[in-house]
Amino acid sequence: MPRYAYVNGRYLPHGQAAVHIEDRGYQFADGVYEVVPVAGGRAVDEIPHLDRLERSLAELRIAMPISRRALELVSRELLRRNDLRDGLIYIQITRGVAPRNHAFPAHARPALVMTTKRMGFAGQSKFKDGVAVITVPDLRWARRDIKTINLLPNCLAKQAAAEAGAYEALQVDDEGNVTEGTSSNAWIVTRDGKLVTRHLSNDILHGVTRRTILAIATEEGVAFEERPFTVEEALGAREAFVTSATSFVTPVVEIDGGRVGGGKPGPLTRRLLAWYRDYVAGLRDSA
Ligand code: PMP
């Protein structure tokens, strides 16, 4: 069965899906994206993901190319055509095709591309054994709250992690505080059992998984604080983990070669992963 991509109103076999060389996404990274996890054939947290997409577009003054309802229908149709049960929907919107010129074109139509990717979320060893991460200086721009396709610093950092045999790189600001991972939000559990993740601002992406985990923590009576933390505090923490639409709650057991929490996924991390899995499977509500 061919895998389909949606490109500006058409469902095309993935291998034939293409955009013009003067698409501003290609020329300037002038666009935004979203990754919506899919579990059991159902989009997870679709509403907050599409809310964030609309917010990213508004911040860059790019119009929604089709209505939100139409976007939801295209998602369903792509899931159906690609027979996708577990994985993700990738949505990318750029300012469109125009002769190369930095200022906005007067008449470009925003371009929409959607694809799906199959992924199995069960039984991955990272959940059982945890992962190693490294730390790198955060080299990104000042609007990390916008989910733009300009991901070069993230790519460089993830490559550094890969070369170090690590799963993720935690980015660190000029004050020595962790901002977030290259494609995840960062969390620790303090010595007195409090969950800590950085507060929302322009310094980090407002993770949808982060939001859901905080809602679950509230429901379960787990105390949390939204504030910055340093690499040193993370190294001395009881537990650490990262969250994202595709890494769920991934335990971190090593930072820059130093062991965290005795080198094993901690109990609160494991509980949060179990609760989140139930949520994704539709077995519990969060907010
Ligand atoms: N931070 C960054 C930089 C990311 O790219 C992602 C992944 N989209 C996240 C955090 C986690 O966000 P979410 O939980 O919405 O996937």
C-alpha cells in the first residue's frame, strides 16, 4: 500500500510529494510545524496541538491555509489512507512560494504539507532503562515559543548528542539554567520529591506533553514547581526525565556522564509514564 502525503490540497504518493524550490520554507525556514502523536488510530491532544499551530502562525503573520475543521478532516483522511494506528501526524505550513526576497511577499499563498509516520511506542528500551543526555549551550533565537521549522541549533545539538552516544541534548542558557531538550521539555524530581520543569516564557517551546503531565500531576496530587534549574541541580536530583509527543515520558539516568538517581529510572518518572500511557490510550482524562 503506498504511503500518502498531503500537499496543498492533493493526496500524493510520498515519493512524488514535492514543493517548489522558491518555497519560503526552503529558502528562509519561513514556516511552522506541529507533530501530533497518534495512538490506536486516534490523534492525541489534537486540540492543544492545533491551538499551538494557530498561535505559531499568528506570531509570524502567516494565515491558516485551510480552516481548522478542514485540517482535522485531512488528518483523519491521511490516517485512513496510510492505515496508521500508532505514530505521528506531521503538519508543516510555510508562507508559500515567492521570488526570493527577505521581506514578506504581497501575494504568496501559505503552503500546507502533511505526512504521517508509523512508530511503536510500546516496549522501547528507553522507557525501561532510561537514557543518557549531554548538555550544550543554547544557541537558539529569542522566540523559542514559536514552533518554527528553523531547527539548525537543535540539529547541531542533537548531532552532538548522537556523537556522544546520548539520546538528547539539554540546552543551557547564559545563566547556567536548562532551557529544554532539542525536541523535548526537561524535568527533574528534587530531593524532597517535588516535580520541577522550567516556567513558560519565550525561552522554551510550550510543550503539549508538558501541559498534559502537569494536568495529571495536579490530579494525582503530585507537588510541582515551574522554575528554572541548573545542570548541577539536575545532576543532584532524585530523578530526571524529558517529555515530548513522541518520547512520552523518557527517564534520564545520565547527564554529561554523571549518573542521576542511581542510574535507574525513578519511581515518580515511572508512575508519570504509566499515567501518561493510560491517558494516550484513552483510559484516563487529564484536565
Ligand atoms: N521543546 C522542543 C524544542 C521541541 O521541539 C518539542 C517537540 N515538539 C518539545 C519541547 C515538546 O513538545 P511536545 O510535548 O508538544 O511534543
